Amino acid sequence: MEADSNEQNQSLRTLFETANNQRHKLNSTPNPSSSVYQSHLQTATKAFHQCRDLTERLSIFSPNEIEDDISSSDLQYLLINHYLGDLLLKNSLDPRKDVLLRSRAAYERYLKLLDTYDMLSKSDNKLYQRYLSAPEGFSLLSQSDPTARRNTKIARYKQEQELKLKLEYLACVPLALQNDDAASREIYLAEIQLCAHNTFHALDIIGQELKIISLMPQTSPAPRPEELAEDHRQRNGIPNKYDNYFDKLDPPISQLLNDGKAGPILSKDGKPLKPFTLLDSRQRMRDGVFRQDHALPTMTIDEYLAEEKRRGGIVDGGGQTSTGPQDVNEDDMDRADGDTMKAREWDEFVESNPKGSGNTLNRG
């Protein structure tokens, strides 16, 4: 039994190293949306899932233990859920909401495991209690007080820099000291604290993104590949008027007339089944089939002028005939005397009113 346990521990250590190598390999792929990156991501995620399942089968961690009961070589396995949450968050193939929920669940398992061993710092423990009270509305920064928001940002930034400097210092320890159990234990504990710090930041971002997704309108799921191959009309249930094959260029006359909706106009009860136009004869209907698409004249120009004259739309007179010289009747003595008197009056007016006599303004 002891030999089997040692063999399984060796298998867990090998599997964890393989998963870590796959995780570090992602840093060499600059484009997260590329197929190569997503392939390495799926491989690393699967490896860490196997690591987590194996730690549970081996009962590496127990709620009845404390931090000192964990061996230094097993402390690194506490980070499995944190690494898994980071990898799940980078998945761009699955629906975003599902990705966020799976990543949040992995982060929650990581914090719960640290809380079980009382490995959270005082500030992180307060944040964890706040998160447990309201996971959906969790936020690191105050939404109402700008001063508190700024102070929180500064404090968390300083804390993150201190943890990174400590981890970098411990990582620079000579190889001889790294084989020391106490030194390696301190390195693992520093990385665990830094990951706890980053976990709360990730939970804050996940909560904000889930809130934005909840406000977005619901969209229908993307069609499957086999559905995309189908015809658009068939996929959406749209009937096709020309489903029946016809080897002529023009469709049948039944489809040309009434848009292919041939059939009875009235139902048996006398109700109209479709719009229709009443015509005076069948001959008019036949004549209207082959005709111009514009209105044709119904009378000639002479007929139009005669009709306008009859309605009083044309006035006689005008032109040269109305202003030219008229024929004088020499036997009409009364008209001749009237013209003579008119001429005499005009002569008397000219004599009594010489030209320029009315201009009283420009006299010298």
C-alpha cells in the first residue's frame, strides 16, 4: 500500500510539472485567439483538471489539518485551482458567460481551501468574508466614495509589489539553499499569498463582466455546422414559389396571373378569399392582358379642342384680326359726323395745350 502511495505521489508530481510546462508555453504564443494558443490552452486545462482529480483521490488536503500538517512538497498543489481559474478565463471558444462561471468556481475552491487551512492574511480574510456575503455584488473598490476608492487602489498596488519583490528575492536564492525544506516552503507560501491577492482582483473583474452580460439582450444560439449547410428558406421555414421544376425560362401562366395564387375568389359562404376587381366583360379582361404599361389617349386633338370649346374653355378673338383696320360704311352718316366731331375736339385740345405747357417744374 505504501509503495502504491509513493507511486501515485510520483505520478502527481510528474503530472503537475507537465501541466505547469503547458501553462508556461502559453507565454510564447502572442496571439490568444489563434488556434495554436487555444490548443495549448485546452491541453494545459485538461492537465490541471487531472491534477485536481488526483489530489482529491489521494486526499492530499483534509479539513481536519492545519497549515503545518502540509508537507513542503505538497504546498504547490494548493495552487492548482488558481492556475485552473486563470486558464479557464482565457478560453475564447465557449460562450463567455459559461467561461466566467467556470473560472469563478475554480477561484472559489482555491479561496475555500486557503480559508480551511487559515492561510489567508487579515486583509484577504476580510475580503473573503465580504465575498461570501454577496458574491454577485462583490467589488474591491468603493462605488460611492472616490477617496476610499483611490486609497484602496494604492494599498493593493503596494501589497502586490511587496509580494512580487519577496517572491523574486526568494527565487534568486542559490541552488544549495533551494534544496532546504524551509526555504522552498517559504517560496511556496509567498506564491500562494500573491495568487490569493490576484484571485480577488479576478473575482472583481468577473463580477463586473457578468453584470454587463446580464444587461445585454438575449441572442439566439449560433446554428450548428450541419444547419449552415441547409438552404436558407428551408432552415427558416419560408415556402418557395418555384419548388416545382419547370424547364422553360418563363414560369407557367398560372403563376404569372394573380402571382401564382390561382383558385376560387369566393368561399362557399360567399366571403372573398383574396382581392379582386369587377370588370364589365370578359373581352375587357382579355384586352387588358397584352397592353402598354402607360395610359393611352382616348381622343384626337381635334376632338379635344372641340370638347374644350363646347365647355367654354376657348375664348374667340384676339390676334391681328382684332387690331387691324376695319371696313368703313360710307352710307353711315351718323358715324361719319361722330368721327368728325371727335377730330375737331382733339384739334381744339392740342391748340389750347401746346406741347410742354404742362411741365411747370423745369422752367428757367
